[in-house]
Amino acid sequence: MRSLLLCASLLLAACTSTTPASSGVPAVAPLPAWQSPEGRDDVRLGQIVELASGRVLSPAQLIEELQAAPLLLIGEQHDNPDHHALQLWVLEQLAQRRRGGALLLEMLNPDQQARVEAAQAALRRGEQPALPEALAWQPGWDWAQYAALVDWGLRQPQPLLAANLDQDEILALYRARTLPTGARSNQPAVHEALLAQLRQSHCGLLLESQLPAMLAVQQQRDRRMAERLLAAPQPAVLLAGGFHVRRDLGVPLHLADLGEERARVLMLAEVDRSPQASEADYVWFTPAQPAVDHCAALRESRAAHPERS
């Protein structure tokens, strides 16, 4: 049994694995080589699991299931290069099997949309825009992580769309503290879980008085992503942080509040994490990045500048 598991794991991670084409269906391309250093010996590395059933899928089976989805949400850990490589792989395989649609990115704001469209138009004329400057790419998103994905998206015939809020919208929502409407997204358990996550992600340094405003921004950001997905040509794919795409807390709840229940969620997860069926439809396990203590840096900054607290 151990040898079978090892062989399956190696097959999923191998760069030379392909699936023969049949009946005119393209074979899936070789998978990208792993880049992250941690968790390389984990038995789950490379496994793709349908969470509701526990069924382990091959990459070809995953693509077969995803290609019919009118809305696909792919969750990532922003600093993991394997997640971006797999996102690009999935997009390329789907593009061979279906036409039209749109790609939406959490990393793009509405005030960048005109620049994105100008860059796409330049590429179609055979010109090469200066990237990332031509997009006014936000410094908070590591361009090295997203360059290949964005370049691919710009070269496709379908639109590449902003899915986030502009900074002025975020500031206005922070002041207003207005939550989106809808029964699913406003369940008390959802608010409690989101507040707990906000406390944790900000290292326990947020004042309790700040939490209602932070919750409003979080939920309005997810509502915006849901609205943009519904407005986009289908089939539409959203790339966003793992927490945003969670079925039990994020964009899918807002889609449901807006009457859309057909979205599929693929969670890319490092091997030390265990997403549940309530969170996603599928999980693809990857190696992990070395742990970084972000809270230590944040506490140091707060101590050096207490007036900003």
C-alpha cells in the first residue's frame, strides 16, 4: 500500500505525466515542477481530493470536472509560487477545452481596468507594453509571483477583469461600516468566524472598536468579487486568496445571496493544511513555503510608531 501511495504521489507531481487524448479531447500538459521547499516528503503532496467524497482525482479528471463549471474560484496562498504555477496550468488546460469567458483577479482594482484593456489592445497590435508599469501594478502584490499569470491573461481573447475594490472605496466602507445585504453572508456564525480570522491575521493588535469596520471591508470585498463574477462573460474564473473563496465564509456565500449556486471552488493548499468539504469542492495539496513570523514585524512596527496604532 505504501508503494502504491508513493507511486501515485510521484505520478501527480511528475513533470512528464500526460493523459492520452481520446475522441479529440486534448491531453493534459505535464505538471509544473514543485518550487516550494517544505513538505516534499508528505504523503499528500500532489494529491487532488474531491472533499465531499474523499475521492482522489488525477489532474486530467480534475480538468474534466472543472471544464463544465460556469463559475470557478481558485484559492491561493499569495506567496506560494506553486499555487501560481498550478493556476496557470489549470487555465491553460481549460482554455484548450472551452472558449470565451473571462479571467478575474483579486490583484486588480477597478482603477486599473482601463490600463489592462490598453495593454491587451497593444499586444493584439503586436506591441509589447512595459509590464508591470503599464498596469499601475500595486506594490503589495509581488510581481514575480504574478507575472506569468498576468502575461497569459493579457494575451487571451477573453477579458482580464479587476475583481477588487479601489482604495477610495475601501476607505469609504471603513468609515460607513455598511455590511452587504443577504441572509447567507450575514449568518451570525459567518460574522463570528470572520471576526476571529481578522483578529488572528492582524496578530491580535486590532482594537475591538476597529473590528466592525474591518468586517464591513472584508465582506464588501467578497461581495464585489461575487458581483464581478456575475457580470463577467461565462465561463468565468476568479483567482483570489484562499480565505476569499471559501464556501462557508467568502465569495460563494455572496453568490448565493445574489441567486447563483453553480460555482465550483478549487483550493490550493500547502500540505500542512486540511481544508474541509464545507470550504471547497476540491483541494490540491502543494509543498509549503518556509514559515514567516509576520506578527513579529508588525509588533515591531507598532512599537516603533505607537501613534499609528
